[in-house]
Amino acid sequence: MECIAAGQEQFLKGHEAHFQLLQMEAKGTPVGGSLILVHAEDQLMSAIRT
């Protein structure tokens, strides 16, 4: 149970960081792009679906 709670907490942190990047880009602030960022976003979205 402890691991599930820790995983949920880390997931929320990742989701918040992702949302902040989207907001920055929407405001015209360049956030850059990299294969690692794309991979991280893919992993986050995959976690939502499972």
C-alpha cells in the first residue's frame, strides 16, 4: 500500500510538471524539445491509461 501511495505521489508530480510545460508553451515561452522529454510524456500518458 505504501508503494502505491508513493507511486501516485510521483505520478502527480510528473503530471504537474507536464502541465507547467504545456502552459509555458501556450504563453509563447520556448520550452525546447528533446527525445527524453517526448519519451517522458509518452510514459506519463501510458501510466494514465493503465
